[in-house]
Amino acid sequence: MIHPHLEQAAALIRAGRLVAFPTETVYGLGANALDPRAVARIYEVKGRPPSSPVIVHVCSVEMARRLAAAWPEKAALLAERFWPGPLTLVLPKQALIPDNVTAGLPTAGLRMPAHPLALALIETSGCPIAAPSANRFTELSPTSAEHVRKSLGDAVDLILDGGSTPVGIESTVLSLAADPPVLLRPGMITREEIEALIGPV
């Protein structure tokens, strides 16, 4: 078994509750990305402004394609090369993604994390998981379950403790909604690596 509390965590996600879980970058504060009330709790617990979109975590390219209104060749190339991994692709969204996930924008940030527990949680939950970092809005992103406990305390329904996260730097965010693509946030995957694959950014 990958984690003794995995089934419990997945049941909580399906029930609209909040679960903190490890990714390869930082711990995420997760909720069912298709449940606007659950997503609203993320903003409330973090004290995050509603103008700040939340990344949607997926466990497969197929799940990402169901959430995106378009899947251009550049998305396919980047996902094949860098997923699972610390690259978030911003693409036009399908209507099933609630507006509070994307701060009212017509695009959504999609990522497949390179962490077995994160992927297992998404797959077992049966839904994409919206998850910013599991900390209050002004604090440093957490790289351990203890950091999450200190920041959020009882506001989280469950913390899946997967030890320390190996990277500790948040994902690179690249918008493919523009042409040429736009680097919205630098991270582990560099501009040079991206440009070597798809051309100018």
C-alpha cells in the first residue's frame, strides 16, 4: 500500500473536503477541482485573494485533455517531455472547471506532479485536484507535513505525510494560450529547456 490514509484522503476529496499532500515541489492544499464550494474553502483557509488562480493537478495526459478546450501540438510535446514533473501548462479551459479555480479567467493551469503519493491521490479520488501550496497566503511554501501543520493547523481535514518534498521550488508556469507562449513563473524547468523543445518563449 502506498500510504495507510490514501483511501481516507480520497474519500475526503470526493466529499468536498481539504487534504494536504506532497508533490515533488512543495505540499499542496488539495480539493476537488470540479467542486466550486470545495475550491472556495482553499481560498478561505489560505487567506488567498480570489484574483489568484489555483493550479489543477492531474494524474494523466488524458485527464488534462478532458479539462482543456484545446490541446495544441506544443502542449503534447511539453507534456511528453516534462510530465510528470514541475511544469504547469496554462490552456483554454473547459466549462466543467469552476470559475473560482481560474479567478474568472478563460484558461486553467494544469500539471501532472512527479510524486507517487500525489498521483495516487488524484487517481483514487477520481477527479482532478485543485491545489496551491499548503500554507497561509503570505508564508513560505511548505516542504514537510510539519510545516503544513504549523501554518494551517486544524483547518485541513487531513495531511498526507509523505516526508520532505525533494525539490522545494514551485513549478514553472507556461501559458500556451498565447503565441508565442509566455513564461508566467520561472521554476525548476528553465526557459532554455522549454525553448529547446518548442522554440521561442
